Amino acid sequence: MSLSTFLSRTRGGADRAERFGIQDVLAYGYLVLGVLVILVPVLWTLFSSIKSERAVDNFDTRLLPMSQVETVVDGDEKPVWVYRAEDGAEVLVTKAGPTRKMTDVVTLDAPDAVFQVPKEALTPHEEMRIAVENYLDPILKRNGQETFNFFTYLANSVFVTVAATLITLLINAMAAFALSKYRFRGRLTFTILIVATLLIPASIILVSLFFVVWSFGIFGSLWGVIIPAAATPTGVFLLRQYMLTIPDELLEAARMDAASEWRIFWRIIIPLSLPALSVLAILSVIWRWNDFLWPLIVLISDPNKHTLQLGLTQFAGEFNSDFHYILAMTVVTLIPITLVFVWLQRFITTGIATTGLK
């Protein structure tokens, strides 16, 4: 089946499958609306990140990256304007003074001949240009961005995300295995308590987590960000519901063959739970990579331990913010999440659809 055939499928039997009905229109309209809601902010960020600083600061809403042409006059770069005379002739000029009702300008061919024109007759001389400096300046430490250590922040983010995800998968899988395959008093109570912690806002336990991290001596280190968020109630519940679908007969057969519980966990439970583990891995990567508040509390004292999300705060000052750099680096931070999602997305439907089914 081709892609166009799949996307144009209609509801109904073979006798009327070629005709679009009201249900088909509503279904496609709902899907298109959902795609727009999700993609429009991302596309706006992407297209805005390649616009010039002047265009971003002026809230230029045009899709294409149009920027005003600049030229060197008397050793200084000045923006070029188009002066439209009363007879319709257009002349390229630059301003020779402040903008007033009658503004002093000079032509590019005669920079010494100053004359006055109405400011309403001046329009920016623009051209389409991709502002690659928005990406290159922070990464290569150019144009005053020497304090933005991109590769250090990237390494810290990768280490925190990978380490936290691996620890999360291991701890949550072990807890889910115990809650799904062992029979002991209070099993349901523990499960309910774990799920009930989802009702507690994360901001309420920040003070308690701070004292725990401080007491263990890992405040100010990357491990202070990784360890407190290792066990997640969402992961435990997701994996437990999936492991309930694994037949107990497989475990009993393994025990009859003298397999240890640890061997059963690694050789049977983990391979059969790969779809659910993949879903949890995607969620964990998104959580750890985009985490901002907790790393800000733990790593605020050492800029060399900052992650990419914390590094973006360098572009936001008290009186001025470099939004063109913020947008460009935001796009860069989206790339790893996108790659992980593309790599593991085939497991999402399987993992979620079969969770909790017998």
C-alpha cells in the first residue's frame, strides 16, 4: 500500500470506501488540527532561529529570513534604506543622522552629499539571508560569546541524560518485577502508594530533596541531579502493568531448570519487556534532557557543571536578552530528542497498546 493510498483511506465498506463522508472530514480535520498545534511552535522556532538579530528584536513575523542590507560608510556599518522620490525613482541611501520627520541621508555613490527626505519615504532595503551566526557564534565562541561553553554543557547534558536513563530503567524494572511477579503481603498497598506519589507536585519536595542531596555530599555535582530522579512512579507503574502480561509459567519453568531470580530477571523479563522499556527510555530522555529547575538548584554554584538548559540562561540578562541566540540553541537542543524519538518510536505503539493487557 502506497503512502498516498494510506493517507486517503476512508471509513466504510468496499462499496463506498472511495467516497468521503462527514466522519472522514471530521477525522482528517481533527488530525490536521493536532499536527498544526504541535508543529507550528516548533516550525516558528526553527524559522526564527535563522533570522538576523534585528529581525528577531523587531518581532518580524514573516516566514522567510529577510534582513536589512548593511554597507560600510566612513568605516562604520550602516543599514541601507530605499528612498522613493515623488517621481517614483528609487535610490539606495543611508542615514546621516538621527531619524526625524525630515531625516538627513546620503546616497551610496556620494556619501558626502547630505540631503533631507521625509522619513515616511524610507523603507528598509532587504534581502533573504540565513543568519548562520546565530548558531556559530555560541558554538565557536565568537562575537562576545566566550563564556558560553557549548561542548562542556553538551557533555554534561549527555552524561546526565544517559546515566539517569540507565539507572531509571534498572531501578524501575527491578521494582516492577517485584510488584508484578512476587506474592507478598502489602503488594497492592505499595503499588497504590507509588502511584499516589504522582499526585504530589514536584515543587513541594524540592526542599526535602535539597537536604538529602546536601547530606549525601553530592550537592554541586552531576550525581546530585541524576540520583534523586532515578526512581519514577510513572516508570514503575508502566513496567509493572506490562510485566503482568508475561506468563508466570515462563518463570516457573526457569525455576525448575535451576535458574536464579537474577537470571530470570535478565534473561526472561528484560528481553520480553523491551517495548515498555523503550517507551520509558524515551520519556526518561525527554525528562532529563529538558530538566531545568532541579539542575538550577544543584549546579548553580559551578558553571562548568551546567547543562545546556542552564547554559541558555546566559543569553537572558537583566536589561537585554539575545533572543536570536536563545532560539538557535533551542533548536540545537531539540536535535538529540528528535533522534532518540525517531530511533525508538517504533516501540511506542507496541509498548503502550499492550500495557495492562492479559
